Amino acid sequence: MTSLTFYGGVKEIGGNKILVEDEDKDTNVFLDFGMSFGQAGEYFTEFLQPRKCNGIKDFLEFGLLPNLKGVYRKDYVKHTGRKPEENKIDALFISHAHADHSSYIHFLNREIPLYGGSATKAILKTLEETSRTGFTELLTMLETFKCYKNQKGKMSRVTKRKKEYLYKREFNEMDKEKETEAGSFKVKRIPVNHSLPGASAYIIETDEGNIVYTGDLRFHGRKGEITEKFVEIAEKHDPIALITEGTRIKKEESKPEKEVCEEVKKEIEKTNGLAIVNFPVRDTERMTSFLEAAEETDRKLIVNTKQFRLLEHLEETEADAPKPDEVLIHLPNKSWGTITKDYPERIKKQDYQGWEKEYLDRENTVTSEDIKKNQEEYVYRCDFFQLKNLIDIKPKKGSRYIRSVTEPFDEEMEIQLEKAENWLKHFNLYPYKQVHCSGHANQKQIEKMIEKINPEKVYPIHTEHPGKFRRFKGKTKLVRKGKKYRI
């Protein structure tokens, strides 16, 4: 008997954690294992975070992680005071590397094999490499709360220098449409278009029939045709269950990605100084739009070191992303601010993280001083956390700010935007231009997709409005968090 249990994504956008079980053959796989921003935001903020010293305890306390046996990493389980647990999960299939689908991989038992596309692996690698937060062990795992005897015979804490305690997670790169076995299930990964590279849907063959999981998708991106192809493939598999996202089930229209590019180009053409822009950090389709707009207006696109690192990792994957040599890298003033001052190269490198140091010797790097001197030559990507660099750049009169990220959907985002607007007003960049399109399918597109795939049952998740799916009478199954549904 096959069943579905939804531990996230229920009446919320994101937080997907879907357990698919074959109870007769003892097979258990997860579809995604992400963070619920809404639920986490009820208890935590940027400055009030769960404690790493408690392992999984803080997350279990508020239901951010489901209280399941045989799922979590053994070091955290032991430190929480629970009895040892053997792994019960055969695989985790990752639809894409957005945090609301993948960030809680950190807590999973390292024996659980991960599956996904090559671009997803590249993004997870970049996140782990460039992040400085406490819960970002995604492809590796350092055994925590562990001590060893040092050379002096005293006890020391394990650090990453002790390679024998640092483990690699098993990540299996799945070719598109190629079948993979996970216990009694046969699984295919089908690429779809979304607002970051490597997004995938999955088709799971079970004894009861086929299950289709959309992940997050859209039809109006630069590669919308791959989502259309997914629908055709899903239809041929005659599914008994379709688990579909419904982020924009109340919206009837979507602006195409190519229209974003055209609007951005027009705005840059009207800019007499520095074109300052903001777009999602890992959205390489949006980056391509800004790159094309920059090139057509005889400017160079500048990205930060994390985005450049991502482009390097994506270069050898299936992702259709800008090449590293097509953009410039911004090296901002950090720590002592030595980059533009008369210090030895060795001292300058100490201002930057280990993975950043090599960029100091690249020909395609620019400093804030370089941007300041030649503002008409650049399109400078600047998000909320980079606004402080404007103090050093001093945007000249005629500069313009183009914002290409989603509008705020919670109080914390509204506060952040208000602060950003104060910065923009200070530097005479307000009002700004908002140019954006969504990474999710709209109502008409979702309805057309469901009608074409024609599943026996529809399970709407990743939506605040699951009731909107009731129009598919006799098919829609509105789910509860933690309840098991037999198919």
C-alpha cells in the first residue's frame, strides 16, 4: 500500500516535505525537505535564531521539523537526548535548491542518499561554500558535539581541520527522464522552468500507479518550453496522483521573462549615471536578462562574489546560465577595507573569505572606487545587504535603481523594504523602478496543466489557497499536515 504524508507546504508557500511510503515493501522516500518561512517567522527573526547547541530540539519544539524516528543525523539525535535511531529513509529527491525546498537537508541522516539535477548540486555546493550561517551543511557533514585527544593529551572540539570527522553526503546526479530505483519505487526526473537553474519535477512509479510531483514551475520563463514538455510526459504516465504547487492560483496573468529584459533595457537607456539593480541572487534567467540589457546599452554587468562563484560551479552543468567571463566581480571594502589602499597583497587577502581570495588576482574584478570613477559604464547588482557599498561608490546625479524581486509578503520583508527605501532616498535613487515576473505558474496555466495531465487525484500544496482547486470536482484532495493519505 502506497501513501503520502505532507509535513510541509500545507496551506503555506514553501516548506515542502512530502513522505512517500510503500508500507508493504518498506520503502520510504522524501520529496524535498525545505524550510517553512512562515512558520519559522512566527517564532524567529534574523536576530533570534534556533540554537545549534540544541541540535534538532529547538526545531522540534515549534514543529519546524516533523518529530520522526530514523530521519535525522545521529550526532544531533544523541545530543538531543534521544535513543540511537537507524536510518529509515531510502532517498531524498530534491526538486530545486531554494531554501523552502532544500535547506533542512542539513538535519538529515548522512546515510540518506540525495538525488537531483547537476545544477541543483552546484547550487547546494555554492551555498555551503559561501554561507557563514550555522545550518548549511548540505553536501558535507561535520560530526558535531564530538571531542578528541589533541597532541598534548587534552580534549579538544572537532573542527573541519579533522578530516576524519568530515563526511560527504551521497548525491546522485540524475539524467533527465532516466529511471532511478529507490527501494520499490522507480523515479524519473523531468526538468521544468523556475526562477533558478536545475528545477525538476518527478514521476514515481509505484505498485498502485504513478505519482507526479511538480515541484515549483512556470510556463512564462525563457525556457518555458521544458515545462510544456514535462506536462506532455506526465500525461503519458496516466498518474493516479498529481502533487502540484499553487503559489499563484489566485493570479490570472504572468509577465514573460523576455518582457522584463525589454523593460530593464529601456530603464538603463534613460540612466545617465550608474544603473543600480537588484535581482534574486540565484536566478540566472533574471541575471541573463540584465546581462543582455547591459550589453545592448554598452555597459558591463557587475555581480558579487557569491553570484560569480555560482556561475563557476554551474559552468559544467546542464544549466543555461551566463558564463563567468561575461560579467565583472565586485570586491567591496571588507574588514579593514584594504582593497583600494596601499597594503601588501597578503594583507589585502586577509579581508576576504578563503574562497574569495583568488578573485583579487582576476582581471575582471572591480572595486567600489573603480565603479565610482566610471559609473556610466556599469550595471551594478546591489541587494539589501550591499546597500552599504553605495557610501563608497557615491552614485552621481542621473543614476537609477531598478528593483527586480518580489514584493514583500510578510512584515519582516516590509520592514526591510522600508529601510532599503530610506537608503535609496538618501542617495537620490527614489522613486525606483519595479520590474519583475514570477517564478510560478498562474491560475490559467495551472488549470490547463491539470486538465491535460488528467490525474485521478490532485493534491494542492505550496499554496495559501488550496480551496481554489475545488473546481476540479471529484479530483481535489485538500490535505492536512502530518496526515497519511493512501492512494
